[in-house]
Amino acid sequence: MFSSLDVDIRPGDGIGMFEIGSSLWSVIDLLRSLQHLFPQVEVKFDPDTSSTTPIILHLRPHFDLLFSGYHQRLHTICLRKLRDPHPPVTLRYKDTAISSTEEHLVRVRVNRTFGPTYPGDELKYPGVWFSFEDDVISEGFKGGVSHPEDRAQEVKRVFVTQNDGDNEQHDALDEVAVCPIMHGDVARAVIKVHDGILLHFYPSTAAPLHIRIGTTTAQDLNIDLGPQLRVHYKEDERMMIHSPNPQAIADDQSTDYFYNYFQHGIDFLICGETSVVRKIILHTNVPGSPLFQRYKRCPWELEGKPEDDEDDTPPTMHFYDKFETISHFLSPRDPPPSMLLDRTDEEDGITLPSSTTRLYGYDGVILEVTEASQVVAVILF
């Protein structure tokens, strides 16, 4: 027995439980609690450039959710197959049902509900448009001839996207403009090697937060970032075998622990004795990688030193830059020797086309890199 879907349409804002500007991480997290409505979720992306190209969540049979490539924000919502009864869907606008299993949504009803609009084979309004095509956007979307005499023409798909007042189609490659649902999220995480990170939040008027390795305490994190989603006590000490200090290996009884801020895409390793931040890990949330969806994408950028005295603007590398470029930025020499890491070794139920990453160590920085040269995590120490 299928549960029914009863959703409201909010032009420029969202449909039902989905809101324009939401992060990919928060939407998938929401879907985990709605498995009775969406038992099957498909994640579609380009595996070669998954850190920079749009991502589509396909929720059979009614929803397609398009997320922007760089900041993984919900860009466009498509509601389709309005007649499909598995589950049946009721669409409302301002508390009035405009489509249901008993009454189908047709051109004349859209006109009566939303009023007049510009000519075209799609009925386009600020923040919402109605298509009469099943699977492909018609040529009329770019300025075709309307058919006002076909009053009973049935709506097959409803699109909601951000409204900026221009009444134009938004390119799928565009990023979502800052909106209230983003407030409090990390807008930029500026990495300062041997120091820490500078976190800039939405909206841009919010003061940045400087978190320093060896200085910031666990109490500071609780006050400035709020409560962490999980505290994980450090049990995996296998990397200690590579320590040049034999005594450290012999005294391998760490009381260190992690503060996991999944909602910001950041982990902090806290010293168990001093409660001071020892390491910072920033996650890129690359689709297809072993840690995908465990963390929200952290939009990090790696800051270097100004190239000359006259220009005080430091050069930067970003999360979407390829490993080879970032490696040369960190060290002009050839990349250092790497270590292989397979995060699925202890997960018997997980199979991925490419589960192995490589760890490259630099002065104060470790990069975790996929076979496609995408940096999935940065570790500062």
C-alpha cells in the first residue's frame, strides 16, 4: 500500500518538503526519514567531474531534484507523472487543490489559478512553470507559439526554481543565490596552513570564525559552532606505525576524540589531555566516493602567501581544483609518495566502482585524493 503525497507549490521557494537552496546533504538526510514515501532514491552525476557538475536525485516516480555543481544546493524541483497512483499525489496552491487523482491539472486551470503570462508552449511565471511535455523540454520553451484554444491540454511536469524577478529560465549550471535557508551554513572555509581555518557564514554580514590548531578548545567550538552531531573517540591508531618516534608507538594509548560537525563538513580532533584542537579535517562530499553524504560539502579554499610585497592578496586553491594543481601549489616538486586507503575494507555491504583513495602528505597538510584527481578531504595538523 502506497502512502499518498499531499504537497503545496510555492513559486520561487519549493514544493512540499523540498525547499530551493537546501543542501544536498540535508535533503538526502530528510529522505532517510521519508522512506515510506520515497523508497528508492537514485543519485545521478558525472563520475569524471562529480565535484563540479550538477547532481540529480531521482525519486520515483514523481520528483527530480537538481542540485548545483559547486555548492550542492537545490536549484530546480521537477514534479512529474501527476497521474501516477504509486503513490497518488495532490498538488495544492494557497490551500486549494489544483491537481489530484480526481481532477487533473490542465491549461485552463493553471490560467485561472495563476493568471495571464507571456506566450509560449510552457506556461511560465516567476519561480514556476508548467510543461505539457513528458520527458523533454520542448522548443517552445525558448519562445514557441502558444495554443490558447487547447484549454484541456494536460500539464505533465511542474518546475519550481529560484525567482529573481526576470521570469527567465535559469541555467542548470547556475549556482543558487543566497536565501534564508542557507543562513548559518559555512559559505567559505579558508585554510591557513600551520594555523587553522577561517570560517565565513551565510549571510555575508556574519562575522568570520577563526579556529586555530593548538589554541582553540573544545569549549570554544561548542560556544562558537554549537553542539556537534557526534563525539567519536579515536580508536584507529594504525597510522602511528609511520611515526618517527618509537616511544609514541610504544605509548599508543590515545585519549583523543573527534567532534563531528557533519552539518558543516568538518571534523576536529581534540587532545584528550588538554581539550585543544589538534587536527582539522574538511570534507568535499564528492559523489561516488566512500564518504559521500556522510558530511555536507565544506567549500574550502587553501590560502598561500602573497606573491610579492605590492599585492597583498594571497593566492588560493579551491575544493574543485584538480589534485595536480593543488599539489604544485603546496610544493613545486613532484608529488610526495602516497599511501593507499580503502574505506570500504571494514564495510562488507558496500561496493563502489572506485573505493580506493590516496593520501599525500605535505608540510602541515594531508590530501585524500580519488583516482579522478579529486580531493575529497583535507587534513590540517
